[in-house]
Amino acid sequence: MRPVLFMSWAYKDKPEMTAQLAEEYTNAGNANDMLVIPAGLAFAKAIAMRPELELYETDKRHPSLAGTYLAAATVYATLYRKSPVGNTYTAGLPRDVVSTLQTAAWDATQAYFGR
């Protein structure tokens, strides 16, 4: 069994945290032979795709339902090495939002692992 690190996302009001978080999680993963789930990079990807989506709660740190869905889709993409795009579970979110989140999760995961 291989340990897994869950890369957290930048605070909503501090997007510049993304690069540093990604670097530190990647370094820790590499140094300890751990798999890294690039959720933080998926957040950045989703925000770039659709900046109007609200991925955060009002505290600007914790994920909204959409942010939680995105994180879960990234976990799925990383652990199973399969695209979440087309998964029919929506968590009650609009289908267009779900499509964006699934695509962002898959794109970020593919980019992170160099595929």
C-alpha cells in the first residue's frame, strides 16, 4: 500500500499560494514515495475555466459543495487513473457546472502526471 498526500488549494484571496503548495506537496511526495492528489491544481484549473464558479465557502478557505465535488473528482482521477468526465453523479449541482468540474479535475490530473 502506498501513502497518498492530498494537495490542498490556495485560499480564494491568495491564488499565488497555488504554485508554492504544488511545489511543496510534490517535493514531499517525491521524497517519501507518496502519490500526490493535485486538488489544488484542479482548483486553479477550474477557476481559470470558469471564474464565476464559487468553489469556496465565505471564509475563503473551505470548499463549497462545488469545491468539494471538484476535490472528489480529482481524487477519483488520481487513484483510478480514469477520467471522471461523464460520471452521472451531480451532488445536486447543475450539469454544466459538473461538466466543468469533472473536466478541470481530469485536465489537472493529466497535466500533473505528465500525460
